[in-house]
Amino acid sequence: MSRFRGESLLFGLVAALASFLRHLPRLDRPFGLDLEGVMGGRFQAAFCKAWDLGGFFALDGRPLLAPLPTMPMTGELYANHPPLYHWASFLFYRSFGRDEFALRLLPALCCAVLAFLVLQWLRSIGGRTGALVALALVLVAPMVDVYGAMANYESPLILLSFAAYRLLPAGRIGPGRGLAVAGLMFLAVGQDWPALFILPAILASRLAERRPFLRPMLWLGAGAAAALLAYGLLLVSWKGGFTPTGKALDLALHSGRQALDWDLLALLKAQLRHLRRGYGILMIATLLVALLAAWGPWAGSRRVRYRMGLAWCLAALVYVFAFPARALDHEFCWFYPLPGLLLLVATLADDLVARLRRPRAILAAGLVLVASFVASGLEAARSRPLKEMPPEFLELAAEANELTGRRALVLTPRIYAAAWFYFQAWIIENVNEPADIERGIEAFVAGKLDVDRIVVEIPPALGPAWATGLVARHGGRLVEPQGIPIWILER
């Protein structure tokens, strides 16, 4: 027994180390024009920049979008997600450097610990071949590569939810264990709402195992409810009342259920596409086999494991039908059931080799299975090139930093997406109307902004004549770096 436990721990440690080393070379690369560019380059960076300059406690820990250097600092409160992940990101931002590496380090470490827990679990309940196949898929699957270290909520959310699941005992749950489980679920929901979608998956898995579920689910539900209540009260404090809090939460829900045209067939096709792009075509085949095996006569004792793996897929399916418009293009919902998908892969591999008798045949089959899933994952990775930041964006940011410095407010008609992170100055994007520009200048002249200069990129629609009039009205000077008309006014 001790040898078996030691081997399961070894699988977990290898998985954790391999996961982190896989992500390590990419932790400091520039944010791309993708989901991470939005969530990491704009959202997390904006919150961290505001707290870094304005003071975390002075701003009451409020995550501010498009923060402005007013006195005191202002900005749009971001209420779409709970704040625990944002706060943890700021801790890493201050501890490990104000750069991409710090913002990605937190999810990368969470992904490594998740890999440890999942692979240790798979080896403890299954065979060596299945664990090896699952380990191989962790190392090559684009879903793990892309979202495992993305500066976003997924890795810590899944880690905390799965840790709560693993902490549940096989039998009755006592108060001490119950409080620990509730605490983990509180932290999971405090990262992001979709942790709630994992609760049905845990319930279905407990039912598949025929283990007690009522008290465990009550503890998990208590942790989730406490997180929702705590965030609601925090929003009431930040927004100054229940009515504006209700509007903020309604807006957050509406942004997730945005009314785009979709139909059931298109939705299902999108999920198959997400699975293929995220794990490889063999994952779809594994799901089909698992559906047959879970209720078929030939799976034997592994039928329960097939059902447990399918139960975890409920986490993705609940997301899909709760937010169908988002699920058409947000593939990360299939990162949530990662433990269950790896369980299905491992169970299928164990099932196939168990039907062989000769050691050589078992070894050959194991090698073929590992190679097949690796090839499937690599093929999926080749089909999705990285959307890297265009070099001209970074060059423009570097020139702008030399021109403006850190203590400047820039009004620009552009939307810089992830490139926002690389500007030292304060940026207000999508400013195209003369009235909006004049309001910014008026606030600067009146001394309401804690900056030394205001910089206006002249919208093309306004033209040179309007820029000349700006100089006549307020003074300042016009420059044209890279042929872009820019007006600068200093104190």
C-alpha cells in the first residue's frame, strides 16, 4: 500500500513540475490579441495599476476599469466578477514585478498544483497506463497550455473547487472537514461565478460513486452562499446602496447572457469545435465511448469511473446553457471539467489494456495510447496559432512613453486592447468627440488631475484645422510622431 501511495505521489509531483516548466518560458511574453490580452492586459493590469498608484486601501480594494488620475482617483467599478482573484493578482504584481510574468505566475502555480492533485488522484484509483496517458495529455493539450497560465480566473477556480471535492470523505463528513470544504468553495466562488457550475458536477459524481451527498453538498453550498453574500455586501459598501448594487449585478448578468443570435445546433457544433481545438479529436471519441460504457454491460467495475468523468462535464454544460451566447466562442468552459476529462481518458486506457494478457502486448498498447493522445493534442495545437501582439503596437507604446512619461493623461481615439498594459501614462481610449476632449482639458487646467501634462491624439475625423484651433484656444504644442498628430499641454 505504501509503495502504491508513493507512486501516486510521484505521478502528481511529475505532473506539477512538468506543468510549471511547460508554462515557464511563456510567462513573460507580451500579452496577445486574445482573451488574455483583454483580461490580463486590460482588466488585471488596470486594477493593479490603480492600486499601485492610488493605494490599495485608499481605494478600498475596488477594482477600477479605466482608472483616472483624479484626486482622489476615480474609475468605473468592475462588478462582473468577485474580487479575490484581482486582489491575489495585485499581491503577485507587487511581489514579483509589475509585468506579465507576475500576472501569469499565480495561475501557472495554480495549474501546477491542480496537475498534482488530479494525477495523484488518477493513479490512486486507476492503473499506471491510464495515468501516463492523462499526464501526456496535460503536457500537450492546448486547453491546458492556453488557459493554465492565462492571467484569468480559470486555474485558481478549478484548483479550489477540485481541492474541495477531493477533501470530501467517502463516508460521513464531520464539522472540521465540512468547514474546510466550505472554506475552499468560498474561495473558489470568490474567484469567479462559474465555480457555482462545478457544484452540479460534484453532486453527480457523488451520486455515481453512491456515496453520501446531502451533507457534503450542504457544506459546499454553504461556502458558495457565503461567498455570494460577502460579495453582495461588499458591493453595497462600494456602490453606496442596494439599488445601485442590484443594477451592477444585473449588468454583470446581462453581459454574460448577451442576446446574440444562436441556435441549439450551432451551440452543439461550437462545443465539439472547442473540444477538438482544446484537447484533440480523440477527446471527442473518448466522450462517445464513455457515454456507451457508462451504461453498457461491458465496462464492468470501471462503469463508475466513466460516470464520474461524465459527471464533471456538467460543469461545462451548465455554463453552455446558462450563457449560450458566450459559449459559442468562449471555449474555456471546457477547462472547468479538466479533472473529469482526464479521468475518462485514463479509464479508457486502463479499460483497453486490461483486456490484454501478455506483458508485451500491454506495454505496446500503452505506448500506442500515449502516442495517439499526444499526436491528437499536438495536431490541435498546430491548428490554433498564437494571436501575438503586433510589434508596431509595442513600438508605438515605447515612443509614447518617451514622449509622455508616466505622469501624463492621454486621450486617444483608438482602442489599444492589450497594448494598454505597455503604456506608462494614464490612457482614456475611444475619445473621438470634441466635447469629451474639452472636458478632459478643462479638468487638467483646473488642477483636478494628478498629472503633469495632458496629451491628445487628434481624431482623424476632426482634422488639422481643429488641432490648430486647439493650440489657439489652450496653447501647448503639436507634434507628429509616426505621422500621428498629437497635442501636448504641460503645466
